[in-house]
Amino acid sequence: MDRFVGSTPRETLERVSSSLGRSPTSAEVASYLDKHDELRHLRENFLVPTIADLPPSDLSLVDGSKDCIYLVGNSLGLQPKMARKYLEEELDKWSKMGVHGHTSGSRPWGWAENNIEELMANVVGAKTEEVALMNGLTVNLHLLLLSFYKPTAARHKILLEDKAFPSDHYAVESQIRLRGFDPQQSMLLLSPRPGEETLRTEDILEAIEREGHSVAVVMFSGVQYYTGQLFNMAAITEAGQRKGCYVGFDCAHAAGNAELKLHDWGVDFACWCSYKYLNSGAGGLAGAFIHEKHKDSIRPALSGWWGHDPKTRFQMNNVLELQPGVSGFRLSNQPILLVCPLQASLEVFGMTSMQALRRKSLLLTGYLEYLIQHYYTEDPAQPRKPHVRVITPSDPRQRGCQLSLSFSVPIGKVFRELEKRGVACDMREPSVLRIAPAPLYNTFGDVHRFIATLGSALAASSNK
Ligand SMILES: *Cc1c(COP(=O)(O)O)cnc(C)c1O
């Protein structure tokens, strides 16, 4: 992709298409971009379902032997090929040596997660000792809030997005209650301006400036799950900390998608799941981050034996020697069967860098946006084209790979027609499709096929 650096996706597409003597919408342009994609080999590390494999596909409409068009890595990433091998190794070990597996083999269960935390830290821009792999995402959010949310009468609020992911909303609400405060008073919800879909950075910063003195924790997502908006985490962190707030991020949709610099930005804490862009399989092992500046000052509210210094953990003398930082937040010994698939995926991330993935992502998602804008209109005064509005910000710095498309027609039928034709994507009633070309394994060909299939699906759903 290096040859395309410095140009906008539109410029790149127009240059490529004119050099090929083809329209930017032609399949040749997609093939050319795939051929010159220096990350294209990474797809070979994943198992891509065929169209016939997908339960809703209709083989009278499409060739079932082809790869499906998988654009839902924002919900569940594809299976890394090595996941099965690593799982089998550990099942084998268990069957052959039982308890000795804790300390034997290439992946001793006793410290298996530690071996992959460096790979994880690289993906989120953290130091290894700032990251712990443990639990599920919502559990980690709770554990972090228990230490960072210490409300006082003067400073008792948590500032978050009005339309945060439900689990985050409930977690914050219940933490406020747990501390004896009232969510009505202490949950400060930030909405976009009337008629707008996404939050303006200036409005977020202004709200922090205005309300910050009463806010204990600013808690945002990194990438908003519904709109795909990538927040300016550096600016939010700086603004919140200037007002004396702790600032944390839920990076569920940002980890493995956007280029994160949790350490350099000075983020206080963060958490994320690993089954979306990090491809660890449903319910995979989640991540937590605490900045090293809090190494000795922030302590876990709840303790378990896995937070004890591993050197003396097994002396079992019930005198807790707490590991510093996020490591002290560990509670239980690790589920090795969850470590295996995450290791398989993180090793693929280790073959490249988030910077290189992001470079591809800008062009890949820019290509999707270009084709949407070419075939569809946002303008209701143009009755001949269906209206499809991209609600994700058009500024690439304010989005990851996902585009959220809002349709003027009811989306249920269109979605079912897409599914019949081998597209895996995500629908949110009443009118939004979330389309996420993941730079780790999606191709320009996938995007091109998606656009062609969307045309057929729209036609089929308006005929019936
Ligand atoms: C996916 C997602 C979750 C899911 O939480 P789990 O604890 O992993 O079930 C929570 N919050 C956000 C922002 C998400 O995107």
C-alpha cells in the first residue's frame, strides 16, 4: 500500500482506474488493489466460511462454494487457523499429563496468558506490564470502576455517551448505585446535537470543561459500536485529566481496528473484549489496561490469588504480596482453552503492525464509502436512486473500518436478501446496516462483491 500513501482513497481509486482504463467501480480495480495489498497474505491465516456454510444462504441464487462476504468482524472475528492446533495441543497435554500441564509444555497453563500479553500490548499501544488478559469485558469494566470510581459529594458523576453499549450503561449505572448515589443525578449522558448522529469532539471537550469539576470518571468507548465513530481519545483524556477526572475507555470496537496509543495518551484505564476484531472466538479472554503512572497508587478493590506475586503465590501463607498495577487485579487462574485461540490471532497481528493495518484500512473503508456514494444518494430530491446515508463520520480520523449505513427503505428485507446471497453483516432495526471490512482479512474484492450483492438485494426486496 505504500505507493498510495499521501493520497485520499478517492484520488487513489481514480488514479488506479485511469491507469487501468477502467471505471473505479469495475472489478478490475478491486483486483488491482488486492494484488498490490502487501497485507493480503494475512487472510490465509483465517478460516473463511463458504456461502453454503452460512445457514441463511440460498443456493439457488449464488454459488455456494465461494467464500462468503464476511463483513461482521466487528461482532465476531473469523477463526484463526492455528486456534484448533493450539487447542488440540492443550487437550492432548491434559489427557497425557493432567496436572503437570500447569508447568510443562510450550504453553504452561500456570502462566500461559503472560506469554501473549506483549503481543496484546503492541496492538493497543501499551507496555506489557500495563496489560492483563483476564475475565470478560464487562467484568473488567466493573473491576476497573471499583478502583477508579470513588465518588464524593462534590465529585460523583460518570460522564459517558447517551447511547453507550448496553452493558457499559448498566455497568456504570450499577456502580453508581453500589456507591450509594443516584444514577439520575450521577450519570451524565452526552448526546449528539439534534439532527446529528455522532458527537462532535468540540462538544465532548466543552461538556468536560463545563461539568468536569463534578465528574469522577469520564468513560467513553474508543470506537462507538453503532455509529462507528472513533473518538479523539488523546483530546478527551487530556481534557478530562485537566479537570481532575480519571479517564477510561472501552476499546471493544477499537482494539485491532484503530491505532491506539493508550500509554502515550496517558489514558488512566481501558478494557476491551477479544472476540471482535481480535478474533479469539465467542466469550474470549478480555483485556484490561491501567497506566503505569498508577502502578503503586491504584489498588484492586477485590483480590484473588492470581493478583499475588507469582514468585511466592504458591507458598499459600495468606499474606497478599500484591503485584503492582493491573497485574494485581487478576483474580483466578487462567482458562487455557481461551488463551489458545487468542494466541493464534495475536500471532497474526504480530506479523504486521497496527500502523500497516490502519494504512490498508483507510483505503479499504474509503473504497467502500466511494462505491456507496457512487451508487446511492443521500439526497431525497433524487428519487431515482435509493437513499443510503453513511452515518459514520466521513473524516477518516474519526472512524475505524466500520461504516454504518442508514437506508430509506425498511432494512429487514434487504438484510435477509443479503444473507441469502452470502453476505454476513450486522443489522440494527429500524434502518441500519453495520459493514466492517477488517483490514486483517478482508479484501477489496469482498467490498466490491458486497456492493454488487447489495444492488441485487435492494432490487429483490423492492420487487416483493
Ligand atoms: C461487545 C461489547 C460489549 C460486550 O461485553 P461482554 O462483557 O464481552 O459480553 C460491551 N461493551 C461494548 C462497548 C462492546 O462493544
